[in-house]
Amino acid sequence: MALLEGLTFTGSLGDFSAYRMRGSDKIVMRKKGGARRDEIRNSPAFATARLYMTEFGGCSRMGKHVRQSMQQLRDLADYNISGPINKIMKVVQKQDEANELGRRPIVLSNHTKLLEGFCLNQKYTLDSILRTSIVASVDAATGSAHLEIPRLLRDINFFPNNRHTLFRIEATLGVAPNFTFNPKAGEYQPPAWYTNNRPSVCTYTDWHSALEGAQAMSLDIALGELPPDANYSLVLSVGIRFGFTSNKGNVQEVKRAGAAKVVMVLGGKASENVDLGKNANGPATEVMPTPASDPPASTNAEVSPGKEAMFQPDFSYGRTVIESSTAIELPALEMPLKTSPVKSSRLKKEKTSPSLARPEAPRENTLIYKESGRVDPSMSSYYWTMSTTTGAIPVVCYSAR
């Protein structure tokens, strides 16, 4: 990162652009360049890069809602906290080893310790001002929190800014939802019950003299209503805010003076008074429509391009939808097979083996999926062939990009 010292300007100058960043007193300069936008979006050379971009977009979206969980304390930050929080969300995402690249969820509720202790300040932190332990507890079952602040003695365990005469302790409690990839929408999304209208709650103590300190205090805070499922985290943050007495006798807050940090993060619990079936997200995989006369097609496992796996799906129309790379082996095909050609001008056509006529009775089969077609960019699909002990069945695999 280049910094301007002798020559100072902001804006664009040829192939260079200069700008100021919050948290730095210098001007940052960077050179314009890189691949074109259409190349990144469409070129096969950037296929892996697009997967990483999708995941980082999910981390950025979740980072926004993590910051909203401490909304009332964000003005106490003395630098841009967006990047560091997004970085933590990326670390949370990397903890998932079950899903493939580009589809890994961000489940903060399983890795809450990664966010605990996050400071909103770089110059004067909360720990440098309050050099004492704040005892905090969060009850996930009730969505409430309790804090105990010990007695604050000036120059003993309390070191405030000498320019301000008053202070108070504030606490916020908010909900940070987990994010998962929705193949239908093609992006990372929070649970269906979560909306931006779910703000964090805040409480604070009375104003105290910064010169004298304060006696021991306690704070209680509660959300009031729990989400319908446990797909979220409770984020408890604490900060100190400074103020002064105006000429009219009113206490005025000093903007951007103070400090805050995340004290505790706890995985949430579902509300006992909500029907989960009406609030949970829809299925993660997209299912192809089948005729009304036949039972719906289903699959017990999924496959990804270039891999082989053994499966036992139910075929009612000669086609199914497959994703991911998990392999499951089941002993027998209980449902008679019914052949049907794939009617699509975009996909490779293949004749169905005559030996796959409907059998008279269930029989043992070994099902192996192998890629036998090409990627169709316009439909984001793969064409596959299912090989069995009796022949081959055409299979269509849709994979959202």
C-alpha cells in the first residue's frame, strides 16, 4: 500500500487514485488495473475466483449484520471495523469442511469464541480505560444478559480521557444470524425469519463524574422475543461513552469519544412458541418438476463433476437433480425403473438402453454416476449418465452458479 507524504491530493490522476482511509492520517494511493469485469464474470479461467468471490460476498453480508448487532456502539469505533469483522467471518467460514468451495456456510453460532473480545478501537481501547473485569452472563433460553461492573476508582482501575467530565457505561445485545448459500437465489442469505427490522437493544447507567469514578453497578438487558430457530448468535457488547454538561444544564454526548468491545457471544436457542415449519428456510437444492401422475423424484446423495460415487435414488421419470460430492451406498433398487428421454435442445441426447425396461420385481443394482456430457453455461447444468448392472439412464445435474 503506497502512502503520499510530500505530494498530497485525492482523486484520480491517470492510472492512479488517491483517497483517505478512516483510522489513518495519511493518503493511500493505488494503481488502477486488473482483469476486466466481464472476464471475471464469464471467463473459465476465473471459475475458481468466482467461487471465492461468492464466499467473500457472503462474509461481507454477514459482517454487516454482525455490526448491526452492536448498532448503538458503532459510533464509538475510531477506525473502520468492517474489514476486520469480515475477516473473522471468513475464518468462521473456513471451519466448514463438509461443503464444497463456493457453498460453505458461515455458522458463527458454532464458533462464537472467534468474535469474543473484538475491539472497536485501536488508539484507546476499553481495556485501557477500564482496567478491571466486567462479569457478564448471557441466557440464550430467555434472550437476556446481565453485567456486573465493579467499583471504578480514578487512576486505580479507571483511566478516562482527561478532556471529558462525565461518563456512563453502555451495553447492547443483538442477534447475528448464520448465513448459508441459497442455490435458487445464487447468493448467501440469512434464515427466512431474519429481517433488517430486528435491531439490537441497548441499556446504560447514569452519568458519573470522570474525576470521581463510580460505585459498583449492574445492567440487565433482554431482547424480548427470541427467533424461531437456533440459527443465530447472541452478541453482547459493552462500551464507555463520555459527555459534558452544557450551559443549559443538559448532558451532551461527545461524539466518537469512548471505547467498546464485544464481551460475549453465545449460540442461540429456538423459541418454544413458534411453528418452525412456517419460518424455516426452503430446501437448499432445486428439484425438477415431474408429471402429476408419477411420484416426485428424489435422491439420497449428490455428486459433483469429475467424480464417481455409488447411490440409490428413486427414479420415477428417468431424471433427477444431483449436487455436491457426498456418496451413499444402499443395497437395492426398490422402485421399478421407467425410461424417458431427456427432452432438451441444450443437452447432449443419448438413447436409453432397451435393457432398462420396467422390471417385473425389485432387484439388486449397483448404481455408478459418471460424467459423460459437457457443461452448459446458459443453463448452469451438467449432463450425466447413470451406469447400472443392467444398462444406462440419462441424468441431468443442475448446479447453481
